Amino acid sequence: MSKLDSKIPAGDISQKWSNHKAHLNLVAPNNRDRIEIIVVGTGLAGGSAAATLAELGYKVKAFCYQDSPRRAHSIAAQGGINAAKNYKGDNDSIYRLFYDTVKGGDYRSREANVHRLAEESANIIDQCVAQGVPFARDYGGYLDNRSFGGVQVSRTFYAKGQTGQQLLLGAYSAMNHQIGLGRIQMYNRHEMLDLVVVDGKARGIIARNLVTGEIERHSAHAVVIASGGYGNVYFLSTNAMGSNVTASWKIHKKGAYFANPCYVQIHPTCIPVHGTNQSKLTLMSESLRNSGRIWVPKNIEDAVAIREGRKKAKDIPEADRDYYLERRYPAFGNLVPRDVASRGAKERCDAGFGIENNDTKEGVFLDFSTEIMKKGREVAYANGNHNPSDAEVEQLGKKWIEDKYGNLFQMYQKITDENPYETPMKIYPAVHYTMGGVWVDYNLMSTIPGCFVAGEANFSDHGANRLGASALMQGLADGYFVLPYTIADYLAADIRTGKIPTDSPEFDQAEKAVKDQINFFINNKGNRSVDSFHKELGHIMWNKVGMARNEKGLREAIKEIAELREEFYKNVFVPGTADELNPELEKATRVADFMELGQLMAMDALQRNESCGGHFREEYQTEEGEALRDDENFTFVGAWEYRGEDINQEVMHKEELKYEFIELKARSYK
Amino acid sequence: MASKNINITLKIWRQKNSKAKGQMETYKLNNVSTDSSFLEMLDQLNEQLIEEGKEPVAFDHDCREGICGMCSLYINGRPHGPDRGITTCQLHMRMFKDGETIYVEPWRSVAFPVIKDLIVDRSSFDRIQQSGGFVSINTSGNTIDANSLPVPKKDADDAFDAAT
């Protein structure tokens, strides 16, 4: 039976959120310290939620697997955060940000949620500036902006190429204040391994102390999951090594529906794979596409020559370069959304024009030479030099690039040993973000009462494709400005509940299940490492549930993953014991969850007989190779219900998406 | 520079837990690609150890792209190794020669006791921050428009450089 009530408020789109807030129940300040809230994950969404809730007066317990909350992978976000401030006066507005995001999501997101996001975006920037976040500024002393993919305005605020880091440090600073006051109890090096549900409500978690191995019981009146995305199911992704789906997956198994798992974002500009020992993929920020032009050689012999080292990029004259995104999409050029850019790169490399000399010959150029000369000329002119030499122009241009993107260029050089100021960067698409996630209603509550999900871990705002610089926006909107209000509405019923006891049968059972799973892995007499299974899963996922999917491949993937999972339980070897720090054991429980999720992702991709955003089915494309949606039959959210160990038994429920304020159109960036 | 494979000898600090004594152990690792990062090389060592039924070396790491601050090794007596302006995860094996012996230790500081092998406890640093190293502004968002107080570009740039 479906439990999907999105609770979208009635009324005009621009009034929904304010009307909804006005009618939410409150918890009086003097009652808040009778209420305990658990927050799992301390990235932008979790960190900002924990800090805000603690400041409001609730008792907060926050958990993260790293040694400090400021290590969450939000810290690696590079390029920027969107907000509808219209500081540039280029005709931006709340409506336009709302529209761009819905279109960018290929008309598969909830209108009301996205509009709320656009409304709150401006507050986020004000908040961060007040916290002291050192955003880039122009010479007038005002905040600077740049453009990101899929938009024709400059609305992205940034701090060089380290925006996520600065925003997270802002939220972390706010958390530190509350930790120092004793309002947040911080549990570093702890991992949530199960949710505890009592009388149908989320009332706590079972967590493992990763240093001592102790299994701990923690209770609360509500639980917030902000544990990030599941890109690591592909093994190679831009995620951190420890990023995992476990918190989201465990609540899924306890009754939280999982929505649109097949919507995965593959980011077009990442450093290509160098070898079989590769442990992760490194992102090169989308902001680089403001200045870089993407190309491959027009002639296939040139591509071969470059791969074999006989020619270099600068040996290819301008006329022989195929700036294929500019060619195919004149209106947006290199700044098309990520899914469009990624498929563009794949198309050219599949046709044999790739320029990287690795196993798969996959790589395209991201070239800054045009921008270096253009900006160099502009700077020279501004300095009064109206007739600069080419050498002067080049020098000034490189300095300009360094000011804008310095750390990104340095990072590229360290990893590849090539100098991107002299030769174009080589890039290729890589798994980066997951639009799918735990299903939540308008209050960010899952189908388990009292279990809220914020940030990338939930599914709600980005539809089938996320626009660049929107993840930071969503994480902070959820944590600072949505959850604190909506969670109060739920908690208003708990002001007289009192502390939730941890010695109930539900806690006993959950703890036992966790210990049983751990003991299984420790005692299993296998001979293959966890990583070897993870890599194999990653290959199946990338090849068959990756950038281009088809029915045959998806059916094979479902079968192969189920077989791999069986082999995993038979043959995985976890050295060491459970009552000590044991990274292999940590990996084993995470990979076990990835095995199940991978199968569900393939199942979700199989039922969605259309192409939209990051989900591309080869059978459903236009003549020009663009995604072909089927709005009549697939304008819904696929929310999956767990039905036991056999993932094939999961049942999909549909939340129909109604568009009242935006007209569904073909998503064109030409 | 094209990649090649090198053979190295590693001397690594092993320590069972915070109460154990610990000592340096020697390992030989062959066929390490110079394109690999230092941590990928340690992954390769660990895969070998697991195959031999031994316990892998525990070390802190997460983002592997030089931004989170989790990784923390002393390599040949220098924090984060021989290169400048990077963290351990950004160090690549092309900085080492074929046949080289590499010393790998955890952070050496009384304030950061060893938890296991190469992992240390840095919570003392967090405690310092929690005792006043933060901006004490509320997170209500009901504040002035972000452009109300212009900040000179140079100040903003310097603030960014200081924060990273």
C-alpha cells in the first residue's frame, strides 16, 4: 500500500512556502530542551541543521565517520552556489532560478520544492556572508558572480575553486559554537548502522564507535539523515573514499521509500582514469567551463596521433578542431547542463575521437588558450596598453586565470604532471552526484514518521539532473531554512514524551542485527578482499547502468549483481577483529549495502522507458541523439518499497508529478 | 612524462592500538606505477597483505583530492612527504625512484596520540576551536543583504588565502 502523501501546500506557487510555514506547529523555546534530535552526517545539510537546531534550543547529537565534522565531502565542492540575487542585473529572478532548475531537472522534480529552494537561495548568501565566508568580490567591494551550465545569467557565488570548503567551514564554525556550549554532543568516528523504530516512529539509531568497535544505542525524538549521495556504488566516482549509502539504505530497509535511484549525475569534466589502481576520480569544477572550450580533433588520424604521442594539442590548428558543444548547442555552447555535456563527450569518444592514452581511449580537451588571450587583451587595455604584444597578453591572461581558478590548475598539475597553463586539460565524464535518494514529503520527512532526510541523501529538488552550483544551495536551504521549521511541526507532539529509553525490545533487536552482521563478516572464511568485490560491482554499474543504458544491459546487470552479491557473502575476507579500529570491516558493511542498491538502480532504470536528464535509455532518443522523454507515461517519481532480502521483490509506488506553473517542453539548449 | 613501474621498500610504523608499543615494519612492493598516488600505492600494499592473510596498514584518508584534511602521514621525515604545498593524497609515486626506501610514520605529536598504525587522534585541535575559534553569529538568516557592507577585493582575497 502506498504511503506517498507529498503534502504539497495548495495555492499559488509563490505563496505555498510562506503559507505552509505560517501554519506549521511550533515548539515553544522553553520546551525545546526536552527534545532530542539525532543528526547523521555533518556536511552542509547536516552541519547547518545541527547548528541551527542547537541554537534554537533543542538537544542535538551529531554523528560523522570522520575524525571531525569539517571533513564531510561537501568540503570538496568547488565551483559555487546559486542564488537569485540578480546582483549582475542580467534579468535573474526567483522565478528564473526556479524555471532553470525545473528545466535543468528535465521536468522530473517537484515544482513546489524547487520554488522554495529558489525563494530561500538569497537568504543563504546573506547568512554565509554574515558568518564571514570569504566569497570572491569585485573591485567595487561587492560579491562577484559567474555562470554555470544550463543557465544564461551569472548567479553563482563562489570562493575561488573551493566554495564547498568555505561554506562548510562556516557551518562548522556555527557547530563549534554549539558544541562548546554543550548543545550539540558530537560523536566523531562513529557510523550509524541501523535505525530504531518504536511504535512506528523513528526513535534512535545504533552506531558503531569506529575506534573501539563498541556498538552504541542512541535515542531521540526525531532522526535526521544527511549522509550524502551514493555515487560510490560505481567504486570510481568523485566522492570521498568513505562516502556510502548505508544510513539511507538502512532506513530504506526499515520502511523509508527510496526514490528514483537510477537518476545519477555524471559530471563531464573530471580527470580521466590512469590505471587499474585508481581509487577515485577527481573533479575539475564546472566553473572551468566558463573559460575553457571543449574540443576533439576533427580528423580521426589526428586523434590517433595525439593518443600515440606523435602530435600534441597545440599542433592541431584551429580549423581542424571540433568544438562539438559549440557546434551542437549554439545558445549555451560549452555551458550546457552536465548530462548533455557528458553524453557529448561519450559520443565523440565512442566514435574514435578520444585523445587520452588509457585503456578506453576516453578523454577530450578542455582548452583555455582562447580565454587566456581574450582576458589578457582585456587586462592590458584596462591598464592603458592598447597595443600589447602576444607575449604580454599571454602573461596577463595566465595571471587572470590563476586568480580565478588557481587551486584547480594546481590540483590538475599535481595529479597528471601536465601544466594546464601551457597545454589543454584532458577530461572525461565521471560519476559525481545522485539526484535519486530517500523519498521525502514537502516537510523533508520520509515515509517513516520522525525520520527526516536532508541534502543529497534525499531525492526531492533536482529531478533527473542537477544544475551546477545547486547542491550547495539545496544542502544549506534544507539545513538552515527548511528543516528547522518543518521538524518543529512534528516535534510539537513530543513536548511531554520525555527521554526515549534505549532498553526496549526494538533497541535490543536492532543492536542484535548489527552485531550479527558484523560477526558474520569477521568470521567469514573467504579469500577475496572487500575492494575486489567493490571494483567488480563498479564495473558492472559503469558499463551497464552508466551514461547510456539499454534493456539488455540492465537485465544482465540485475542478474550479475545478484550473483556477485552471493559470491560476496560466500567469499569475502575481513581481517582483524570487531572490537578495534578495522577499516576492512567498515568497507564490508558499506559494500554489502551497495550491492543491494546497485540492483535496485538497474531495476529502476529498466522500468523507466524514456530518457530524461541523467537517465539515458538508448532505445528512447531523438534523431540527433538527445534524450527523449515520455511525459504522458513517466511524469512520476518512482518510490521503491523494500520487501525483504530478495531485491527483485521491491515494489515501486508512483508519485505523480503535476506541473501547474511550468509548461512541459522539450528540453533544448540549442 | 610517461609512466613506468618501480619497485620500492617501505618502512612503515605498525601499532596495534593506543596502548601497544608499536614498531617499524619492512615491506617490499613491486610494480608500482609512477602515475599512482601515494595512497593508491598503500592500497596496493594492503591488497598484497590481505592476500597473504595479514592485517592491512590502517591510515586516515577520505577525499583523496587535497581538500578535506583527513590524510596525515610523515613520509621520509616530512609531513605530507617531499613535495610542497600539497597533502599526502596529492603526492604521486613519480616523486620516488626505483629501488628507493620510503619511511612512513604517523603524525609525531604528543597532542595527537596514535590510535592504530598510522592513524592519530586529533580531537585536541577540535577542542581548541570549540573553545572560541569560531564566528559567533546566529544562523537565522535574518540578516542584512550580503552586499550591504562592501569588502575591498584585496581584503576578501587575503581572507580567502588565510582560510585555506
